[in-house]
Amino acid sequence: MDSRTMDWTFLTEAARDPRTTGAVAPSGKALARALTDPVRALAPRPLTVLEAGAGTGAVTRALIPQLPPGSRLDVVEANPRFAGRLRRLVGTHPFLAGEPQRVRVHRSYVEDLPGEQRYDVIVSGLPLTNFTPGQVETIMARYLELLHPGGTLTYFAYRGTRQARALLSSRAEARRHHAVEEVMAAYRLRYATGRWSVWANLPPARVWQLRRPCRDAPGARDVLYDVTGARR
């Protein structure tokens, strides 16, 4: 499918269901690479990886070739049309020939994901700024629950959305967005270990890495560094 058709798919789904579709275009290669950085960093040992909010599979396509032998990838997508496309992607991907069971597609919300599986890496493509503060709190708490101690979560947000919403949205919508930002800021303060600006994406995005502490001591957190290695 060409990129123009894919863009229209995202536009259609965003209008139909903003709860599950927060983008108007698939993630670009630079953004997909930044989101999947923890998988490369932990290779070559076998990993358990979760991708939440996979959309049409732009990041999934980047993840599959990076999976070390013996790894497992669970892909969660609530949108039924996107979930069907992801299943076709998994069924035909050349890197999965003979062992498609390494990747499983779940049509579900991540907070409803069943089972006791825990993950070394979670890659989130969920449109958190579309949700209520309570929903974001539930999702983030679930992410931490799903991670192994020491496991890493990556997620992204488009740059400039705060200013755009302040100019274009109603006061109620601006308050909701601000409240979501406060929830995310609290999680970053406690768990963030890195952040990157990805300018080679449309629109430009910022990627965050959060890590569940190896020991869940009160107030335990890692020191935050930016991409230059400077302490922040």
C-alpha cells in the first residue's frame, strides 16, 4: 500500500475513533528507530517485547527484524481494521517464515491485556494526549505492572501540540490536555532515563524512555540524561 493511501487510512480512523488513533500518518523510519532503541541495546539475548497501539504497523515492521533469536513480540491494537492489517503483516513477513508464533497480535486495549506475561521492553504508540487524565494514569500504571523490574518503556509525543491546543481548542479541552501533561510529567520525574527529539518525522516528535526500577523502593529513580549525555 502506498503512503498516500496509508495517510488517508489514518485520517479516516482518527475521525472515526480518536480513542485508538492519534496520528494522521504512520511513524517515520527515524521515529521508529528511536522507539525501538532499547531492543537493539539489549540484544542479542532473547527478549519479551510489547508494542501497544501499533496502528498499521510502521513500528512493528522496524521491530520484527531486530528481535533476537528466541524472542517474543506481542502487538496490541484496539482498532479492528488496524488489527486485521497487523495480522496480515505478521502472516507474510519474511523474517517470520516458519515461526509466525514469535509475534502475536491482540485486538485489545493494553489495560485489558490478559495473562501474566512480563516484558523487557514496551513500545507505546498510544495517543495519550487524546485520553482523559484518569485513562492515562490507568495505562501508565499498567505499563509499569507489565514491565520486568529494570524493563524499559518508550513512548512519543508530537512536538508543539501544547501550543497548538492552547490556540485552537476550547478551554475545557486545553484543561484536559494540561492535566494529562501533569500526569505524564510525574511519571517522567520518577522513571525517565532519556529523551530524544526526532525532527525527521512528520510532525516532529519527542521520544521518552522510562525504566521500571530494579527495586521498587519509595522514590527510587534513575538519573535523566539527554542524547548528549548531559545530566538534566
